[in-house]
Amino acid sequence: MINYEIIPDELKVFCDAEGEPDQYEVIVQLHKTAKKQQLSSILELESLFLKHL
């Protein structure tokens, strides 16, 4: 996840198209935290996500 930049407008359009407009902020915050913590595996990202719930 940290290897990619999020383009806010594209992400917002994607979330809206998927019928999940509220998930936009969740994804942005997870991305920022993952980058800050330099997470490098899906397990680390899943752990972060579960803490967020």
C-alpha cells in the first residue's frame, strides 16, 4: 500500500462508483498511517485495519 500514491480525486470516484463513499476517508487515513509506520506486508496492514475497527 505504501508503494503507491493515492490520487484523491480518483479514489473518491472509485469509492463512489463502488457505492461506498464513506470508505474514502478510511482508506486515506489507513494509507497515511501505513506510510508513516512504513508497513511492508499485508499482515501489518490487516493488523492496522483491525485496530481501526
